[in-house]
Amino acid sequence: MADIVAEGETDGTASLGSDVSRGDASRTPQSTSSDSAESVLELREVTSGYGDLEAIRGVCLTIRPGEVTALFGANGAGKTTTLLAAVNMLPRKSGEVLLDGRPCRSSLHAMSRRGVMFVPCAPSIIKKLSVRDNLKLGRGGVDDAVAYFPELEALLRRPAGLLSGGEQQMLALSRALATRPRALLVDELSLGLAPLIVDRLLATLSAASRARGVAVLIVEQQARRALGVADRWHLLANGSIVESGVAGDHAALEAAYLASMTGSVTTK
Ligand SMILES: Nc1ncnc2c1ncn2[C@@H]1O[C@H](COP(=O)(O)OP(=O)(O)OP(=O)(O)O)[C@@H](O)[C@H]1O
Ligand SMILES: [Mg+2]
């Protein structure tokens, strides 16, 4: 699976630091209702899966410009499947994906030309190529990418396969962000990474969302960390969204998470 690159679409000039104001009330959404008028990407009642297996059922989810949406759930809940369905990498049994409010059946490659980027769980970097050459492949510009993670500057000549896990994630994220996407979907940012680097990656995504209006959807196991930057969240259990909330709804998420683990939830 590859994270597909797209041409830049905006000339956003806002500078991006990693100084994220956690829980910034000024960007806290007031409701979780769906509104395709302001959505970049929307899943509407999507049922999808693998062969006969319906791994997700009736999933509704909207990502909006300038917002970070987090998708939580236990292993096997359907998080990755939701992302794959959102970028048309899996066939749908029913429901629709809407891009800019219109039904979209295009390939991910075609979607990427309209500003939708997907960074999968194991990001595809070409290990034999240098960091610089990997960034060039993204067509977003090396300087733009390094601006997101200045740590990469010193690593530009190193074969990407020799980077640490965290550095590889920085490479994948910066390459995607440098294309100036309108929507960015990221699966399991934190897999195997130390808490400090996870915070750094999340802060960069949050800053990109705020400064450049990127609609971000993250799948994250480390719910507390992700909640620190998320404007909205959804909890998946057994392929369905069982609870949703906005920034600050920590207690609601914890209660719903616990209920989903013990099986005492009803599908929303
Ligand atoms: N390629 C596949 N073929 C068949 N079944 C699959 C495939 N990929 C996932 N599944 C099944 O679909 C369901 C949802 O899987 P999915 O990968 O979406 O879960 P997840 O929430 O991302 O889990 P994790 O946190 O472990 O990554 C699981 O029951 C899983 O076993
Ligand atoms: Mg997964």
C-alpha cells in the first residue's frame, strides 16, 4: 500500500510551528452533526469490507477544513477499513463517499489530484533512496517538507531505510503535507513510537490543520494523546460508530471506550 502524492493546490503561506495550543477553545466545534456544505470528505452510511465480511457498517463521518478528527476503537474495530473505504481503496457494499459534497468513486490517485492524501499505517518510503529523493518523489518540494520537520534537514542524504521509525513517519508526513493537501488521512501515526515523537507528529498535524485549513482524519490507539489535538472524535466498535464527541469530551470517550470493550454499547 502506498501513500499517494498529489500536486499542491494552494499557495498557503502561513508558517507552521509545532507550538500547538492544546484544547484551543476557539476552534472547538459546537456540534457533531454532518454538514456536507463545509465538508471536504464525507462517508455516508458506508458499509464495506473484505469478501463476505462487512468490516464496517453504516459508517457516517465528515472531515472538515481546519479540523482534526480522530477515529478510535479497539483492534479489529474497523478503523483502517474506514480509511480505506474513504479513499475508495475498498469496494463499498452500500453508502457513499462524497468529496466536496459530491459522490466520488474515483481512485485514490485521482482523489489525490483533488487534494486528498492518505498515509497508511506502514508508510511507503523507498528505503534505498535518500531522504531527499523520497521527498522529491512527493512532488511537494523538499524545502516545504523540511519546514514541517527541520530534523530531516540533517538526514537528507541518508538512505530512508536507515531512518528510525519516528524519522520515517516524519518523512511520510512531511512528504504528504508538502503537497498542501486539503484532506489528510493518517492511519496509526504512533505505532511503535515513543510518546515524545508521537506528540511531535500530532502537533504538526494540528498546526497544519489550523494554519492551512487541512481537514485531518487520524486513526490513533493512543486516545489521550490524540484527544489533545482533536476537534472531533468518533469511536468505532465492531464496525459501527457507537459514540462521537467534540474536543474536551474526555469523560464521554472514556465511558464509551470502556462500554465498547465490555460489549455494553448500542450502535448509533
Ligand atoms: N484484508 C483483509 N481480509 C479479510 N479481513 C480483513 C482484512 N483486513 C481486515 N480484516 C478484518 O476486518 C475487521 C476490521 O479490521 P481493521 O483493519 O479495519 O481494524 P482496525 O480497527 O484498523 O484494527 P487495528 O487497531 O488492529 O489496526 C477485522 O475483523 C479484520 O480481521
Ligand atoms: Mg488498523
